[in-house]
Amino acid sequence: MIIDTLLKKNNMTRYRLAVEAGIPHATLSDICSGKTRIERCSAETVYKLAKALGVSMELLTEDSIRETRKEATYEHGLPEYLQHDLDAYKKGLKEGVSYLDCLWGELYGSINSAQIDDSAITPEHADYLRKKYL
């Protein structure tokens, strides 16, 4: 996420950014963790963050919108077997099934197969799916 990159560049902690921007630390934590999307924040919050980081509001929001688009493309148009296993895993998470570990294993294998055996997805695409779901 762009905020974490900018924090490293400016040698700042999240806590310091929250204080300097004048926003609650919990709000910043939610944004950085992905719980809250920055494009859904008030203009005032985005302005305060941008000002404290020394960047434009557009830089913060455009990066987030690009990430959202990438997520949408990374989770659709997958090989049929991978899409099936991904949907089954999501459904299992939602329903709290007792065999979630089996679904996890199936998804793990399908991601690896799609990347390594079939070259149907890129290593970056596979890493995205692994980080998000496994």
C-alpha cells in the first residue's frame, strides 16, 4: 500500500502519521490494514494524510483505486478449476464449515497448479491469491 511505502520513505511510524495528520490512530490502522479503503474516507481525512506525508490527495486515492481494480481482475477470469476452488473456499469461510482445512488444501494446490503446471497465472497473481486467502 502506498501509505506504508511513504511512511518508510519519510522514516515515520503509523502512530506519528496519525498524530501529525490529526486523525485517530484506529482510523489509520484500518486504512493501512485494508479494512477501510482510502477512497471511502472523507476528503478531510485524505487531505490530512496527504499533507502530513507531503503528497497530493490524488496520489493516495489513485493508488488505492488501481489496487481495487487489480484485485477485481485477479479474482475473476481464472482457470475453471482454480475459480471453483476459490469460490468453494470463500463459501466455506462464510459458512464456517468444519472441513475448511480441506478447502484450503484444494485452493493451495490449484493456485500452484495454475502457476507452475499450466502457466495460466503469473507468479505475481499467484502471490496475490496466496496472501489474500492462505
